[in-house]
Amino acid sequence: MQVVTAREFRKNQGRFLTAAREGQSVMLTSRYGNFKITPITEEDTLTERICRGLKQVKLIQEGKAKGYTIDELLDEL
């Protein structure tokens, strides 16, 4: 995993975006928080990801799916 600052990312965006597109993990750190840069593929559009997430939240609220702690979610990264 590559960890880069916002300043370094701005300076070398192409390099880091290419690395992410090629499957490397790129984490951006800034004063606003930490972000993982991942490409969106043709099969996995942003809208589809949001819809799946909302459906998952609804299932958790209804007690039909397991909720996760923040530690469990971070372990998945």
C-alpha cells in the first residue's frame, strides 16, 4: 500500500491514479482525513455501489443482516 500526502498526490496525480488503476492500494492522507483511492470499473459503477450500500443499511436496520463495528470494517481494508 502506498500512503501519500495530499500535497504529494497533487504533484504526482497521474502516477498514483495509474497505480490504483493497476490494482495497487493508494491511501491519501490529509488534514480532512484518510482516503483510499480505487478505480470504478464498467461493471461496478458508483451508482450501483451506492444502491447496494443503501440496501445493506436497510437490511441491517431491519435486523436481517449483521452490522459491523468500525474495527471490523477497518480490518477488511
